[in-house]
Amino acid sequence: MKRYCQTLSLKNDTELIKNYVGEHQNVWQEVKDGMREVGILDMQIYIHQNVLFMIVDTIDSFDWEQDMQRLSTLPRQAEWEAYMDKYQDVEKGRASSEKWQMMERIFSLD
């Protein structure tokens, strides 16, 4: 299994943040199906104030750039990304790879 961690800032607006959290209680089924189709085993998003932290666990053969590009072409993925734009503190219309910033692991207990 591979693990990727990323971060993204939301617009610092209490109501928008509340709505963003609410939207993630009902992620569209096509979006979740697409994630599984490209090899994402689990995805978790955590929030602190307006900062998000995402953990993505994938199959061993997962290639981040190639498989995320493939994901972007699957049903409703681009629509979901565009729909989330209003919450994210990034320039409108950016690709997911331009919004979410990959983090580097600096410590592991193992």
C-alpha cells in the first residue's frame, strides 16, 4: 500500500467551511466509484479551522500523476472539482493537483 498526504486551505469563512464539511457527508457516488476504480483504497480528510489535511491510501502500483489524471476523466470528477472551487482558497478552475499540495513525511515511528 502507498500513502499520500496533502493539504489545502479553504476560504476563511465560517459558513462556507460548514457547508464544505456538509458536502463531504454526501460525496457523489460516481466520485467515490472513480476513486476506487483508479486504485484508491481509502481517503480521509481532516480539518482544523480552514486547513484541510488529506490522507490517500492506494494500491502498490498506483502512480499519482498517471492515475489522478485518469481519475479526472471519469464520470462527474471534473464537475465535483468545479463544485468544490467555491470553498477552496485557490484560483478558480485549478486542477486538483494545483489545489492540493503534496506533503513530505518527516517522521515515522516505524
